[in-house]
Amino acid sequence: MAWQYNKKVLATFTGSGTQWAWANIDTVGWKRIKDGATDGVTNLHVLLNAACANGKLVHVEIDAAGLITTAYMI
């Protein structure tokens, strides 16, 4: 997919365990945060939660598998 710019985070979800976190990105839909690094999943999930709670926009990178790999709150 690639970068999605100036997107609103509509909702977030986390499942049991440290590697299952999701975000609903406006016009993109539900995307899972790429697993593999527990701290990385946590950090991205915290950032996306903060953006959602405070109405901030984000730039989100989504890889070819449809997973969120990077996000910036703007």
C-alpha cells in the first residue's frame, strides 16, 4: 500500500497478548500493527490511541501485507 497521509484514527483495538493491536484508519479501514517487536507494537498502539482520543491526524505507512509499520502524529 505505502504511505497514507493526514488520516484520522477512528478507533483502536487490542487483543490478548502483546502482539495483537489494530487501528481503524479513515478511508483505509482496520489494519493490524506489524508484530515482531513487543515494544514497537506497544509504541505504535499508544501513538494511535493518543491520536484517536485527541482528534489528531496521522501519517501511516502500510506495507504490502497490509500491516501498519510506521506512524507519525501531526
